[in-house]
Amino acid sequence: MYHKIGPEDIRYLQSIVGEMDVITHDFISEDYAKDELGTVRSTPDVLIKVESAIEISRIMAYANQHLIPVTVRGSGTGLVGACVPIEHGILLDMTKMNRIIGIDEKNLVLEVEPGVLLMNIYEFVEKKGYFYAPDPGEKTATIGGNVATNAGGMRAVKYGVTRDWVKAMEVVLPSGEITQFGRIVAKNSTGYALKDLVIGSEGTLAIITKLFLKLIPLPEKAISLLVPFETARDAIFSVPKILQSTLAPTAIEFFDRNTIGFAEDFLGKKFPERRYDAYILLTFDGSSDEDIQKQSHRAAELALNELGALDVLIVDTQERKDDVWKARGAFLEAIKASTTLMDECDVVVPRDKIADYIAFTHDCSHKYNVRIPSFGHAGDGNLHIYICKDNIADTEWKSLLTRVFDEMYDKAKEMGGLVSGEHGIGYAKKEYMRRILGDTQIEIMRGIKKVFDPNAILNPGKVI
């Protein structure tokens, strides 16, 4: 159904952005045919490096008229193939749209282009005494990609996910029209929440060209507690009790000794503590030393006296903070480096089901004789589970992976969970999403897609 790009199309696209920023098939780097995980691959016919909403508007108007598929890409750090051009066509590289436009200090709003890296946002706002709270593990991701997937991260337990921090956005619709969803206001009951539809839509409804992000004053102090337990079940069962207390942790992370070992090998540096089988990492932030000391002291008492913790280790020096959080941030890459190939199961289940779900993954590991390491955001029930190929034969791998995924996503459904907590659906999880949500919800989503993109040119083959 799509138009095959020819020399005339290339000439027109070059007239919009210049010859240097239009790269044709034979000269496109292989990196643009995949995302970070690399399990979904497809090469675009043409790669265009764009710099403005006006350029994107002209490209989309032309693509819509000629039925050319368009896929949007930031840093390519996704894990479900959302930025991979399944139907080939045009791939828009957004990384040149990387300006931090400025801070509206009266309204506490940061204005940025979508190609700005997350780590650059932190650096810019924190120097000025402000705080952007969403904290996904991949700091080299673009903010546009974070918004497109509604990224979560470690601070979600206290501060929410990316959706909670987007005030407004400028977008280009598939027709080429430029419009704005949302406004820089504190409250909004004006019609349907179109901004929130675009957040998490993975580039299937509109192309984000500018973002207005909420800021708050920077918490001045922070402290972490590394809390070991005898078993993973003991560690995870402590989480609901922590959340039911009057404590207000910024993050609650779960990992085990094996995962620490992968990080040590990957980073070439010892973790401060690995005597025990399972750990909870708690973080507290606040406006003063007194505030966080009270929180951490009460958390330590609760862990030791009521939750069965074996110890409580205070992570308060800069060296210890670096050691612990660099290891935690490296878990994905460390597991990836430990195997020949892997795929991820990013599920979210009710918090009181986490321990049972982790136990289920261990059962799957034994049943299928495959290594399945995991870690996750224990405070919000989002688990990252990795199926590792290791020495499994190529002829067996795909079939085994399908069987393991079938069981894991069916178990998530049984427990009242969902197939993704923060990495999205993309190309890889469409069928699993349909199984959990059912045909009625999928048809509603398809209706929304048709209203935004009647010719189905924007990121076709993804989500629904």
C-alpha cells in the first residue's frame, strides 16, 4: 500500500533539508536499522536529519500525499523496536533538534526540543536549583523518546512517570499541520486530554517537536540505604510494608547477588556489599539533613525490627553513592554483556504480587533450562526480566523464547498486571498487549490512530 521512494522523492526531500542531511539506503549506518536491544531489524529507504518543526511539517505533508511511511528516531535506546522502520520509507533522525530553549522561572517550566538528552536536562536544571524528577535508567536517551514511551524510572514511586511532568507539547500531525497540545497552566479540564494520548503513543500519532516540562525546586539532600535480606521473597515482601508506613521513599529498587556480579564484571569494579542473596535499595530526599536523617533512621528501624532485614548499610558518602548507583544503572548493559543474545520481559504487576512473579520466573528458568536474571522497581511493581540465549542453539532459540514469553505474559495477566511498565509495546509486544487488553480496547485504539493518521503513514506496524 505504500509508495516506494524514487529519485524524484529524494530530490524533493533534499530541497527541504539540504543534500547533506538526506542519506539514501546504501549509505545508511546499520545502527539505524535497529534499537539498543537489536531483536527487531529493518532498514529505511532514506534517513533525514531534521532541525525544525517547519522541515518536519513539509516532509509529513509530502509523505501523507504520496503515502510514504515515516518513522521517528531519537537516540535509539529503546528495547521493543518502536524506532525501527518496519515498512522502510523515511526515518526521521531528531537528534539535531537538541536545543534547551530555556526556563520559565515564574511558572517552573523547562522548554526543550525533543532531541535533548536526558542527562543534559539534569545538568542544566540542577545548576539553576531546579529538579526534573523522571529518572529512566538510560541517561543518553532523548527526552522526545522518553515522552513517546512514557518512560518511568527509579524515582517513579514518589514522583510519578514522564506523563506527570509534561505540561504541553508542540507536535506535527501526519498531515503536516503544526499544533500544540496542553498549555502552561496548573489545571486543565478543556476537552479530551490529547497531550496525554500522544505521551506513550510511541510515535504512532504525532511527531513531538517541542516540550514544556514541569520543574520543582531541587531537593537539597539525599541518602540511600542498602538493605540485605536472606531471600528475594523476604526482600520483596518488605516493600508493601514500607509503602504502608509514613515513610516517603524516592526510590525502592530490588536486585539479587547474581545481578550485582554481572555489574561488577561489566564495570570492572567491586560493589560495596554482596554477602547476601537479595537487596532492597531505598532512597530518601528532602530539604535538609535533619529531614532525610529522620526518614532514614525510621526506615532502618522498620527494616531491622519488623521486616527481617539482615543489616542496613548507609550510602551517604559520594564514593559509596557512585559505586552503588553506577552499578544499578549498569544492570541492563551488564546482563547484556554476559550473554550472546537476550530479550526482555518488561512487566508490571501489583506490588503484592512481585515476590510470586519473581518466583515464577525462577520456575520458568528451571523448566526451560534457560538463564533468566531480573531486577526491578519494587516500589511500583515494574520488573525487568531477561531471557538469555547463552549457548542455546539458533534453531531452538526463537521457539524457546516464544514459549517463555507466552508463559510470562499470561502470568502477568493472571496476576492483574500488564505487558509493559515503561518500555512500551513497539513491534515486539503487540500480540501480548492484545491478549491482555482484548479486542474491544484494541479497536478503540485503532479508531484513535485512524483519526490522527488516516493514511497510516506514521510509524506503521507498531503498538496496534
